[in-house]
Amino acid sequence: MSSPNDSYPFLPKYQHRSQDLFELITALGPIFIKVCQALSTRTDLLPAKYAKGLTKLQDAVPPFSGELGRSIIEQELNISMGEVFSSFSLEPVASASIGQVYKGTLRNSGVELVVKVQRSKVLENVNLDLHMMRTLTSLWEKNQDVNTDLVISLFPFPFIVSLL
């Protein structure tokens, strides 16, 4: 049985393309990251070299700045970090497609905790991404004489809610 990779003998010359693809997908935003996380396990659909590059999306999504993360926490919770936390990590301890995680210690009780911070404007970006995907799949369906109901049904509203 042949794999899709058998038809790509030139791939070793273009291994840097998987890094380019990773960077492009992370720049496109959370929905594209989620879709490509799923695709990263499908070497029956993508050449292995590309799928391997996308596996980095499982655990290596670039973080946004720690300064921005702390600013979001202060604005959302209406607090001063120094008044609430005796210590707080300068950089996130983990980063994902829609947010990242920091470690902190509460000043008044000494309790250690983690704080998850949602990326700025993630809901607006997810909604825009879904709108673009639905528009593009409709155009593709009209021009390719194929049914994209399955693609569109993968992105219902409850999917957005489950991301948040």
C-alpha cells in the first residue's frame, strides 16, 4: 500500500517548508491552529514531513508576552498584580492556541495557583476565522462540484463555546 508521501520524492529538499507552515498557521490564529492540530495526526491526508511540522502545534504554540498577560489579568479582574500576588511568573509556564498559563502565589494566604489567560480578542478572532472558513468552503463547493457539509458541520457554535 502506498502512502501520500511516496508521491513526494522532493520533500527532503523542502523540509524547511514544515517550519514555514507552522509559522503561517500560528499567525493565522486559534481556529487554524485547532484544525491543523487535528491534521497533524493524519499522514493519510498530508505528507509526513508536513504533518510532523504541524505536530509542534500540539505543544509549542508561541506565547504572547508575559507583560501583556499580566496586563490582561489586571484589566479583567480589576486588580493590581503586586497587591494580590506575592509572586507571579514573568513568562507563561504553558501556551496554547487560545491562552496561556502562569504560576502565582496569593499574597494574603500564600496559596500557590495557576492563572489561565485567554488571548486578547480570541472570541472575535475565532468568529472571524469561522466566517472566513464557511465563506471559502461555500465558494470551493460551488467551483469544485463537491459537498462541504461535513467541513461546515465541524464548526458549529457549540465548538466555539467549547474553546472558551
